[in-house]
Amino acid sequence: MLMAYASVAAFFLVAIGFMLGSLLFGKLLRPNNMYAEKVETYECGEAPVGPAWFNFNPRFYIIALVYIIFDVEIAFIYPVAAVFKRWVDQGNGLFALIEIFLFVAILMLGFAYVWVKGDFNWIRSIKGDPRGAQNVSSRGQPRAPRAGASEGAPAGPAGRAAVAEGGAES
């Protein structure tokens, strides 16, 4: 009974041997001379600007997901549209039409949920932030300097813009 699995075991052994042999052969063949430029972060042939780790705005991710959802919707609707006339001739046209409208309605319900939740608002305040909308908008009232801040601390819209552009608020 176990002999039936011998070919599978032999296949795995050959695959593991090939993998380990390739890694060993590559290690023996390639040069090992590390230098600062070689281990530097690669940015499409350009010199890197800033650190490799930075805070990526999750709004890009949310909007990309919504785009992909509607892109996939088109990919699912296209085949139905291609054969819809044949389904009408067979008497299944109304059923297919209702099915497609139900599919689009469910996706629109999700779209409305994301919209009402505020994920499409590019600038919004963070829940629980005591500074409120002034944290992200320069149209509000100027902020009073924090307790213990120096006299030259930036306050107001110009100060917030300077801080947002990378300056430091003292």
C-alpha cells in the first residue's frame, strides 16, 4: 500500500534536492562583496528620497479596493451582456435581467455604505482627536499655542501648513 506513494515521495525528494542544489551552486558561484550602494533601497533606478518606511495613507487602499470591486463587476457583467440576446430568445431574458439588477444593487448598497461611512472624504478628522477638524484643515480658527510652547511656535493656518510640510512645531 505504501509503495503507491513512493513516486510522490521520490518527486518531493528530487524537488527538494534540486532546490537545495540550486541555492548551494548560486552561493558558491556569486561574489559576496557588499557595499553601501548595493544594500541601499531601490526605487526604480532613482536615488531614494527619505526612509524606506513611511506612513502610507490608508485612503489610497480603500479607494483602490472600491475601484477593483467595480472593475470586477464589469468583468462579471460582460459575459452576461454578450449572451443576453440568446437568453431572451430562449425565454430566460427577464430572469437574467433581474439577476444582473440584483447584483448591481448589492454592489451599489456597498458603495453607499462606504460613502456614508465617509471613506471617500479625502480630508477628515480623526475620532477621539481633541483638536478635531483643525488637525487636518487649514480653514479653521487659529490654534492657541500649547502650554509650555515657546513664543516663536507656529500657530494658525500658516503654522499648521509648515508643520504639515515637514516642519517641526516646537
